[in-house]
Amino acid sequence: MTETAAFSLPQSPTGQFVCQRDLDLYDQADCQTLATQAAKGRRLCLTEKQDGEAILVEQCEDGYTAWLPLASLTDLAPATKSYQAIIVEWEAIEARISQIINYGLQAKDQPNHYLWGGNIGPNFDCSGLIQAAFASQGIWLPRDSYQQAAFCETVLDVRAAMPSANFEIDSALKQLLPGDLLFFGSQRIDHVGLYLGNGNYIHSSGKSKGRNGIGIDSLSDLSDPISHAYFQGWWYGGRVMQSFDPQRHSLATTNIKVNTDLLK
């Protein structure tokens, strides 16, 4: 038996554990602020780092670390087989884009609000919605928006192109495909949406700047103040070329390819 404070957990032959129910994970050991969520069936590795009534865990599918309350150890079961990522390449991803978009649209149709750290639903944060939509089709992405940006192939560098007097939004939008990810930010990337086509995208946005939940905004029709505000912070358009495996992929670099066709 592995002893953790007053809680005990059977040893796992793989060192991994399966969530028996949906679990909340936190950004600090005091377990006050949600960092992310682990849906029933997800894999966790326990680290040796404990603080008070929490233990630091790592999610096997995306390598994300967060704090789990010790009381939730009883909601884990030993994994008899180690998690093995299945790498899905672009051709298979492209074939699943319509289902990924449908996931987002169906999530929008449910009563929801923006939840920092939410990635199970009905309440999502921006990157949680994106991760969940792709995961619904067996395609894992990193957890946070800036990590997703680093993982994608950048097909449109808006920050580089927009200052040009010759920048044309119609030309820019032609570079995007439905299912591409749109990345926004100020000092760094801190928001992501899913491109639907025809200049529109779906995203979960917050209360102060956005819609306090999942909504559809536009890159071409900026008459709505929320669409206009996000457009001002649009950085990149990225494409998911394969699924993520934390054992194979590094998030340290970004694959930026500037399309010079934007500069007419």
C-alpha cells in the first residue's frame, strides 16, 4: 500500500490511475482555484509532491499537472495497462472536423457559462472547450491556449500581416479551413476559438470581455462590439496536424509559417 497522509491507495502496476468519476484539479495546493478537470476514464500519475491536503498529479493524455485533494484519492483505481497515445494524423483529423464542430455547436445549445478551468461541460473555459471537442473524436491537444498555439502549425500570422496597409481580411480568411484554431491575446496568447468557416468562429468567452459562455463571433463582420474586441487581439490561425502525445511532443517551440499571400 502507498501511504499518502491519512489516505491509502493500492499500488498500481503501471504507476497510473483511472478516474472513476469526474474530478476537479486545482492550481494550488489549497484547492481554491480550479485549474482543469479530469473526466471519468482519464489517466493520472501521482507525483511525490504533497502539500497539506493535496497531491500534485499529472494527466497522462496531455502532461498537464495540477493539484488533487487527498480526499479524492478514493476516486482513483489502478490502471492495469499503461496509457498509450494513438497518434492521429492530418488526413484522419480532416475527416473528423465536422464532428468536432458539431461538438462545439451542441455544447453551445446547452445552458452554460464560462468556467475558468472547465473542460468537461456544460461549463467550459476557452481552451477546455477546444480540447474537449477534439478529444471527443480521439484527438488529444495540450490543455491551455498558449500550449495549443505552440502545438499547431501556424497557417496565418495575423500580427505580422495586419500592420501592412495592404492587409485584406477576405484574403486572410481564405487561408483558413473550418476546424482551424484562432488564437488571441495581448501580452501573450490567452484565448482560443474554433473556426467554423465564412469568417465565423465558436468559443467560450468570459464575462468581462465576452459572452460569459459559448457563442459565435465573426472576424469579418465587426459590427458586434464583442467580435470587434476579439478581432483587435487576433494573433494567429493554427491547424492541428496531428494529435498530441506528451512523450513525443515538446511545447517549447511554435511552428510559425507566414503566408506572404496576405501582403498584396
